[in-house]
Amino acid sequence: MALTHTYNMSILFLLLLLTLTCFGQDLIQIDSPTNGQTVTSKTRLDVSYTVIGAQTLSPAPVNATYPSSMTASFQWSQKGNNNDNPFSFSALGGLNTRHYAAGIQNKGYTASFNVPNCHFFSRYNPSNYDFHLVFTPLYSEESGSSELQEPISVALNVQVNNASFPKC
Ligand SMILES: *[C@@H]1O[C@H](CO)[C@@H](O)[C@H](O)[C@H]1NC(C)=O
Ligand SMILES: *[C@@H]1O[C@H](CO)[C@@H](O)[C@H](O)[C@H]1NC(C)=O
């Protein structure tokens, strides 16, 4: 009896381990900006990302779930505030995440984001605030919840061009 119990427990543990290792096959990769990249106020920031072809992965996932689109928000929070409840505004919406046919290749996309001007950064000074672009893959309702990719947060190091203040 005790032996059966132990046996069942090991099966359960194995299943749990399998579930955990299969969790969240990331199919979106943000190529630019890179984490910690320096960006300048009031410039156009190039964004690029890759929708990874599931068949290029080894092993290829049995059941790859691609997002139907993606959004990005610009988020900021006071330094040392653990990033809880950041301020944010919508930076980019409806980003295309269509994958290459049958997922046999990666597919790259570009977009651009207008970095706020020096008025914004005078109110939220980079010496007191941390900034991120957070990309959120969106999934159609019928996608199972276990395979979905979490939002991708990219830290930005903001340099303020304040030479002409108050004209930004
Ligand atoms: C820009 O310059 C103004 C005037 O000196 C100052 O009040 C403001 O804090 C500066 N902004 C930044 C982001 O340094
Ligand atoms: C494949 O994905 C669908 C939809 O998310 C799900 O219902 C199904 O159980 C998955 N199958 C496997 C083998 O993971």
C-alpha cells in the first residue's frame, strides 16, 4: 500500500516537472530596443521583434500557440519602488505577430515609438524614475492558458536633451 502511494507520488512529481518544463514556449523575441538601451527624449525609437518559427526550435513544440497580436506600453515608476503599480501609457497597439507559413522560419517586424519630450522627463526625471517598454502578446480566447507568453519588459536608460528647455 505504502509502496503504491510512493509510486503514485513519483508519477505525479514527474508529471508536474514535465508540465513546468513545457511551460511557456516563448515565440516572440524583442530584438530592439535591448534591455538597458540608452534612448534620447523626443526621438523616434526603432522597435524590432521576431516571431520565431516553432519548427526552427529543437525540439519543435507539439502545439505552438502564437499570439494573435501584441501591444506595447511605456511604463515608469519611482526608483526603488520595486516597479509596483507603474505609471503607463499605451505606446504601440495592434503589433503584427503573424508567423511565417507553417512556422518553418522566423519572421521579423519593425515599428517605432516616439520617446516623450523634455517636459515629460522634467516631470518624471530619469534620476528619480525608471522606464520600461513592456510588450504584451495577446492571444485569442480559445488559446489554452498554459502555453501563453508573459509580457516582455525592456528597461530603457533615458537621456534627456534639455539644452533648449523650456522649448523641447
Ligand atoms: C530641464 O531644465 C529645466 C530648467 O533648468 C529643469 O527645471 C528641468 O528639471 C530639466 N529637466 C531635466 C529632465 O533635467
Ligand atoms: C493544443 O492546444 C489546444 C488549444 O490551446 C489545446 O486544446 C490542446 O489540448 C493542445 N494539445 C496539446 C497536445 O498540447
